[in-house]
Amino acid sequence: MKKYVIRRLVSVIPVLWLVSVLVFGLIHLVPGDPVLVILGTTAEKDQIEAMRHKLSLDRPVLVQYGNWVAGLLRGDLGHSIISDEPVMEMILRRMPVTLTVAAAALLLSLFISIPTGILSAVRHNTYTDYVFMGLVILAVSMPSFWLALLFILLFSVELKLLPMMGYVSIFTDFWEGLRYLVLPAMSLAFILAALVARMTRSSMLEVLREDYIVTALSKGTPRRFIVFKHALKNAFAPVLTIIGFQIGFLLGGTVVIEDIYSIPGVGRLIFTAITNRDYPVVQGCILMVTIVYVFVNAAVDLAYAYFDPRVSFDKK
Amino acid sequence: MFAKRFFRNKLSLFGLAIVIILVLVSFLAQHVQPHNPLKISISTRTQAPSKSHYFGTDHFGRDIFSRVLSGAKISLTVGIVSVALGAFIGIILGSIAGYFGGWIDYVITLIMDAIISFPATLLAIGLMSVMGLGVTNIIIALGFIGIPHYGRIVRGAVLSIREKEYVEAARASGSGHLKLILIHVLPNAMAPLIVVTTIGVANAILIEAALSFLGLGVPPPAPSWGNMLADGRNFLIQAPWMTIFPGLAISFTVLGFNTLGDGLRDVLDPKLKQ
């Protein structure tokens, strides 16, 4: 297991390196001269040269990349063109907000999906199963940002139960923070819950047909005990994989949801930066969120190995 | 055999029916739409759904029903063309990686792993923020994001049959690399590829809508469903129909492609069924 952990973590290094190349290359995809795009065509020549120097665009590309990566390894992602603040500080200040929203959505989705998936599997081919799976197909088709708008309409405008937008940290005021978290988390949780419920159902169905479950049932072991004690743990490994895949959706979705609910996280930071053509901030945000995603996925893989000990790099 | 199984599968038929309706709507929109989707009419601003405007009107007095119909063409074009682009490049890269193996495989797989490491929506936002608005740029961005999804499937299929006897025999009888890949290898990857591309269209449509909603996709006044939702957001209380109908159109379209993909998966490759 220790060897597996080390090898999985080492496998992340080349991927992260290439991710850094792609993120660095973003500014070079700007059509024409990025400096003119930032400053506008009416900028003075010395302003243009100063900005070019500030962004290191006056040096060869390889030198630019080398300096950028060296800074990155020191935790320096450059400075914002607009506020001159260090990009890393700007992101670290907002990252907990984004992660809180994503974590709330994940928890809510698991709270909905695991019982739903189990119930569908246990009541396979009954009306309960059909209704749940019908809801799953519908939920997967609805864009989270549309749901967010509908939730505002229903829960904030019509029922006046929850705040329309804004954010209060749950670490400052737990209950008030929770009220602000409910709608963003619900908007993101629906699709995720649907996918996880579907996977839980199919995975449970597979496990419930295994010989050892049939034997336990024939011996008179209570069904509830079998489902929760034996089947669930073995069915959980594939469910974890789908959760790992969907963390990317969650982080990407959070960016959009933050814009709708005016949540001061990394997503809002990206939009402000895009509007201001503050490319170092855009690059920094994308890089940091992707790094989080890569490590979360690695953690999911390690958890997978825990739930299914047959998984290992050593047993190819 | 396939057709028989396909037409017995209710899910596939349901999805296919929706997709056919959408394709017809996108081609016939300009003939069946009751109003010009771009025509501004200040006197009919934010009118609720009625007999003259089935889905109501927006803040410029434009007919939402006509705009929803026109939006189908944009969504389908972006969804299908971007998936075709990503699948085309993915198939080439996946075939090369799986067939030649060694360092070529390592490099291509690494590139695909790196692309798939980005949250898709975030990468799309990043690419569109530097490339600029427009349908062509969305197609390029979404095509790029899709490459590893198709490349990985083809690579896996190639790896699984590369050493099979009939491939060895074809190789020994003088078949070139390209012929081997096209005739013997790719047909084996077709079933999962068809399923993934169908669901890929649904995902591409969702991301396009998100990008346009954020103002990073199709530039206004083009009636993209995402653009319409963005407009609706500012009139959520006064004119909720501006938000409800474009969202329903997106959901209906995604539902069609998802169910068609699910149904095809059940028919083509039951092993993939989740």
C-alpha cells in the first residue's frame, strides 16, 4: 500500500508539469499582441513597453516559462495587472470559499444519492426504482446554472425562505452561513446526486447478485445487515470513481454558480480578471483549481485502493 | 440485429425521437418561427406568454418562442461539430498511441491526461477568455477538451487487439499501419465511441450554454440558449419566462442526447451499462 501511495503521488508530477505548460501557454493564445489587448490600441509606446516587461513578454518564451515555473515553485504566481497584489494571495484568500461551496454540494449530493441508489437496488424493478431512475435521467439533463436561477425564483423570490445572493462564512456564523450555502449547494448537488445514485444502484445490484450475498441470505442473515454491512462497502469502490470524476464538474460548476450567487470565491475572481484582461490572475486561478482537482483525484484513487484491495500498481 | 435491438429499446427510441425533432427544428426554424427572432419591438417588452407570443417576449420585445427555435441550430452545430472535431483528433492520437506503444504512447497519454486534469468548464472558460467570443472558437475549445475522452477509448481498443492473431496475420500479409488501424482496429472501438460521442454532444451543449450564459460564448444578439438565460437572469422577477423556456430547451436537448447515448450503450455494449 505504501508503495502504491508513493507511485500514485509521483505519477502526478509529469501531469502537473504539462498542466503548467498549458496554463502558461494560455496568454500566447490571445489573438495578436496580448499587451495591446490588455491596454487597448490607444496606449502610449512606453506604457506598452512597461507592460511587456512586467509580463516578461519581452524575453524568449523558454525564459518566460522557466521564470514562471521557478516563481510557481516558490509559491509566486506573479502580480495582478490591476491591483498589483500577489496573485497567490488573492487566490488563497478566496479558495476556502470555493472549497466550502464545493464540499457542501458534495455532502448534500451524497446525502441524497447513496440512500436513493441503495433503495433503488434493493427494490429493483419496482415503482420506487422506476421513479428514482426517471428522476435521475431528468436531473442529469438540467444545467446547474439554470437550476440556480429557478431556486432563486422559488426559494428567495416566491417563498422568501433563503437569501437570493451573497455569502457568510460558516466559520464566522454557522447557521447564517448555512442559509447562504443551501441554494448554491443544491444547484450543484442535483446532477452529482443523480450520477452517484445511478452508479450506487448498478454497483449494489452487481454485488447483491454475488454468491456470498446469496449464501448469507440463505443462511437467514437479516437483509438489512447484509446490505449495509457486506454489500455497501464492496459496492462503494466504483461509486468513489464516479465521485472523483465529478469533482471536476463540481469545481468547474462552482465557478459559474459563484457568479450567479455573488459568492466571493475563485470563480468570481476569474470573472473579474477576465473582464479586466488580468491574465496573470486568470492563469493563476485555473492552475490552482486544477492542482486541487489533480490531488483530489489522486486521493480518490488511494481511497479506492482502500475499498478494493485488489487495486494496486504492483499487481498488473 | 442491431436495428432490431435498437428499436426494441424504449430509451433509445425516446432519445432518437427528441434528437430528430431537434434536427428538424434547427433546419426548419426560419420557416416555422412565428416572428423574427432578432426583431426588437419596444411596445411588446417583457410580455407574458400569450397566443401571439407562446413563450412571451424578452426585454427588447423579441419573441422568445422564435428565439428558442433559432437557438436549436446554434446548440446543435456547436455540440455536433465540436464532438466531431474532438473525436477526429482523439481517434488519430489514440490509434497512434495504442498501435506504436513505447515513448510515443507515453507522450500522447501524458498530453491526454493533462487535458483531462482540468475541470472541463474551467478550461473552456480559460480558453474562451483568451481566444475571444464566437461559435468557431467555442467549437475549437470544446473540441480540444473532448480529445482525451475519445483518444483514451481508441487507445484501449487498439492495445487490446494489437497482438491478436488476425492482426498479426494481416501485418504478415503486408497490410500497412493505416490499413491495419482502419480495417481491423477501429471497428472494435466503434461501440463505446458511438456511446461516448452521443453523450459528448450533450455535455458540449451544456458547456456552450454555460459559456454563453457567462458572456464568453456566442456573442449577442444571436439567440443562443445560454445568452437568453443570461438576459433572463436580469429580469428574473419581472419576466421569469425569459429564464424558464430557454432552460427547458437546454434540458430537453440534453435529455435527448443522454437517453439516446444510454440506450445505444444498452444495445451496443451492455458491459458498459452502469
